[in-house]
Amino acid sequence: LLRVRTSEMSSWNQNDAVRGRQSGRPGGSSLFGDASSVEMQMRNDPESLERDNDAAIGHMSDRVAMLRSITDNIHDEAESHKKLLDGMGDSMGGVGETLGETVKHFNAVFVNNKNGRQFCYAVWGMVGVIWCLHYLSSG
């Protein structure tokens, strides 16, 4: 008698484990639901399951379209920024060349030429005098 009960319990636990139930809880269900309840739903109303699947597929396709649109917008924005940065790089290169030429002219006129230095001192002196007059008149 004891052997029969033990074998009945072990077969019940094995069947229960196959269905995803926890042992000792005949009414328990697994994480994804009871397999027998899904089978019963399919026998009872396959059209409603098909409608649910179609609605889920529609929802997923809407999500995919939205994500596709977002990634396309990100790509377009990245391309426009790349063009902007390329244009700025070209502009900066031109500014660097112009600044180099200005430094060469400055050195030729003011550093290497004594008259140029005297002219520079005169300009700075005038700027200083104007600044002092402005400071005295405003204060």
C-alpha cells in the first residue's frame, strides 16, 4: 500500500513538473501560464486568439515603423552635422592661412623696420591718450 501511494505521488509530481507547476500545489501555474488552459482556449475560440495575434502584430509593426523613423531622423541629423563640421574645418583652414599672412606682414613692417616700430609706438600712444581722456571724462 505504501509503494502504491509513493508511486502515485511521484507520477503526479512528474506530470505537474512537465506542466510547469510547483510540486505540492496542484492549482499552481507556471510563469507563462498553464499549458492545459492554453489548449482549452484554442479549442474554445481560435478566432479570438487569431485576432489577438493580428492586433499584436499590428502594434509591433507600428513600433518598428516608429523606430525606423527615429533612426532615419538621427541619421539625417548626423549627416547635416557632418557637413556643417566639414564646412567649418574648411573655413578655419582659410582663417589660419589669412592669420599667418597677417603675422608675416606685421613682422615685415613693425619688427624688421625701425620706422614701423616708431609708427607702432605712435599708434599705441594715441590709443593710450584717448583711453585716458575717456576714463577722465566718464569718471
